[in-house]
Amino acid sequence: MGIRLRVHDGEPIGLALRRFKKLLLQSGVTRAINIQANARHIPPTQERRKKQFKKRLKARQDTLNAQCAGVQPVASLKDAHARFKQKTGKR
């Protein structure tokens, strides 16, 4: 849906801009743009938490892989797999 604004002869630009803003608000174009912008925004705290979680998960996976390869000692591989699944919530 397009918005058209005809500027009259001798009309001040400030008044035309005011009318244009009013048309935008009535049509809901700015509301749709703001919703899309907010949907993509991730707060910095969430980004840091996600990064820390990925780092911990990778460390756990590396430990499990080392235990499976026999590099790192473990009581039993079955117990190691069970502990990994319990910590990460993966099945």
C-alpha cells in the first residue's frame, strides 16, 4: 500500500512533513517497521549467555570424545555418556 502526499503551492515544508508523519501513523507502516526491527534485536546479555553455553557444551563434548578415544580416563563409557546426557539435556 503506497502513501501519496501532494504538497500544495506555498505550503511550508514543515507542515507537509507533519501531514506525512500523520499519514504514516494512520496507515500503520511505521508500526510494522518497528515490529520487524524489535524482532531481530537480541539483548547483549542474551548473546553473552548463548556464547557461554556454547563454550561449555563444546568443552563437555570434547571431554566425552577424549574419554571415548581412551585419552582421558573414565570409570566406564556408559557412565560418561549418561553424565553427558544429564548435563546437556540431550537424548
